[in-house]
Amino acid sequence: MDNVHEAVADERVTLHELHAVLTRKLADLDGQEERLIDLAEEGLPQHKIRERLNKINEERARIEADVKQSGTALAVGASMLRALCDLPPMCGSSTSTLRTPHAARSTTRSSSATS
């Protein structure tokens, strides 16, 4: 169980670091946008301004999607781990091994054949 908690904690740290990086990139884009406004005031041609502004907006949309996806990934992962932690231990086994459906059918067939 400690390994599960450590994995969740590590994942949270990683996602928080990713979120911080993405937030810094958004701030950088804001700065680029401000500099572009300054250039517009200095007489940069409008088609160049539009072109650069479109690139900034595309990058911003991509980063915002990444931020949203990282938050969703953390929520889904935490939910799955909580669900797994609520499962009862496997009966008759001190180790946590999972049986595949094929293995379960094989066991059922062999025990019904001997009965």
C-alpha cells in the first residue's frame, strides 16, 4: 500500500512540475504578445502582426489543452488507484496475482471434469 501512495505522490509532483512549466510558457506568450503590440505601434506591417498573433494564439491553445489534460490525467489516475485500494485481497493467496479469464475457465473446466 505504501508503494501506491508513493506512486501517487510522485505522479502529483511530476504533474505539478509540468503545470508550472506550462504556466511559465503561457506567461512567455503574454510577453510576446505585449512586444508584438509595441512593434505594431512602431509600424510593423499588419499582415506580419496577424501572422505572429495567430502563432501565439495557436501555441496558447495547445498549452492550455496540455494543462487541462494533465489535470484530467491526475484525477483519473487518483480515482483508479482509490478504486484498486478498495478491492478486497485475493482469497487463498498471500501474493497479489491476477488470474486471466482464460486461466479461470481452465480451472473451472478441470475441476468440473474431476467432479
